[in-house]
Amino acid sequence: MTQTSLAITKFSDLANPTRFLALSSRILPWLAGLSALCLLAGLYLAFSTEGDYQQGNTVRIMYVHVPAAWLSMMCYTVMALSAIGTLVWRHPLADVSHKSAAPIGAAFTLIALITGSLWGKPMWGTWWVWDARLTSVFILFLMYLGLIAFNKAMDDPSKAARVSAVLILVGFVNIPIIKFSVEWWNTLHQPASVMRMDGPAIDPEFLWPLLTMAIGFTLLFFTLHLAAMRNEIMRRRIAAQRRLAARAAGRGA
């Protein structure tokens, strides 16, 4: 067996929920530990640097706001990839993935909106403006809430997974709108200062704490996502056992 086919076989083995639970139980402690270390290091760097000469200590909000905004979009991208896995490959864990990711994405998006308002008040003189970037992120938050409500309202898990996957893929059009809204329209929100073709425009004193916090937030997302997937798998197993017990009790009566 070639290395490629072996890798594909190991990946397909994760379609088995039991194998996924066993693997994730070994990975989760390491992920949680790494995310905690990165977040602690990021917070230390964030508070050990001096404030910006224009923004003062308000600039420290950036170390939470920017990673949360990145994760709000990355989480939805993970959900879109999982939706493709549901519709194309019928992967048994794909719908578990996008259903588990939705509340986490909603939380990161809410953090981005709140910290953005806290940052915007001293910088812009207002808590909120309906410009393209802020409006599209607020729409993303509503999309997350809508998907969470839809999944809770549907009684048929398989039908809910397919319909939810379609809705996720349709809503993915909002992600490039969020990303490029500052370039496409005239907004108060500043353009990208880290992910640029000509290199970061931010001073290294602020860049390193920001990148450290971004790595910590990313590891935290995967930690929460794996834990949520494990909970969803176990919830479904308990629900299936209850249905079987109810049927057995009905036949016995």
C-alpha cells in the first residue's frame, strides 16, 4: 500500500464516530494546553508593549478584536467545507462538524462586534456605523443564529443536515464580501494591515502580540470544535438509544 493510499485510508477511518472519539480524546488535551499557552503568551506581550501614540491603550482591544474577526470568517469557511462533505461525500461526521461549529462561530462573531464597538467609540466617535464591513459582519452573526435555530427546529437529523448544508453554501457569498468590503466600498473601517501582498503595515511591536493571539484563538477554536463534535456524537447516540428503548417498550406493551 502506498503512502498516499494509506493516508486516504486513515482519513476515511475517521468517518467512524468511535475512531473519531478515540483520536480526539488524545488530541484535545494537547490542543487545550497549546491554546492556553499561546493565549497567555499573547496577553503577556499585549500588556508589555506600550500604547499606540495616537490610540493610546485603546489599541490593546485589537489583540482580541482582530483574531475574533478572523475566526468568525474561518469558522464559517470550516462549516462550508463540512457542508460540501455532507452533500458530495455524505461523510457521517460532516454534518456533525458544521452543526457543532455554528455556536462557536456565533460567539466569535459576537466578540468581534462588541470589541469593534468598544474600539470604534474612541476612534470614530460612535459605537456603530452601518458601513459595508460592519453590516456584513452583523449579517454573518444573524446567519449563525439562523442556522442554530434551524438545526434545533428540525426533527429529522438527515434532512436537517442536507438543508443546513445548502443554506451554509448559499450564505458563504458573504465571506468574500466581508473580506473585500473595505476595498470595494468607501468605509470607516481601516483596510488590511497584516495580510498584504507587500507585507504587513503594522509595527512589529504590535504585530507579534497580534499573531500570537491569533494562533491562540485558532487553537482555541479547534479545541472547542473537537469538544463540541464529541458532545454532538454522544448526544446522538443517547437519542438513538432512547428511540430504541421506546420502540422496544412499545412492542412489549
